[in-house]
Amino acid sequence: MSCELLHRVDPDLNMARFYRVELLPDLFGEIIVERCWGRIGGRGQCRATSYRSTSLAEAAASRLISAKERRGYRRPT
């Protein structure tokens, strides 16, 4: 459905992180918000949360992305 990728890179702190939020349909008609994070180039970790409607899932994804942008994450160029 949709996918957002954010990066936070700071060479002075040896920081190279990614955060990905993806909306996926499941077999039962619900929408899954999958978020993955970790060091760029690594596997990272993932967590999935299911929502009954697309609007609830989109709102949750938007909140997650906004929170990360406030912490310095940006879309890669």
C-alpha cells in the first residue's frame, strides 16, 4: 500500500539509522502497520500492529512518522 523511509545520519556521533513504516493488508481484511528500525546496512528490528480500518492505520503511521521527524529523522535524498 504505502511505505515511508526515514534516515538519521550524524558522522560526529557515528550514527546511521533508518526507520521504515509500511501499510500492508492482511488476510482478514485488516491493515497492518509494520515499522522497522536499526542501523543502515543492518537487518534491524520490526514490529507490526493491526488496525481495523485504513483510516486508523494511516493515522497511526502518520503519528509515528511525525514523532521520528521531530527527533531528527529525514527522508533520504
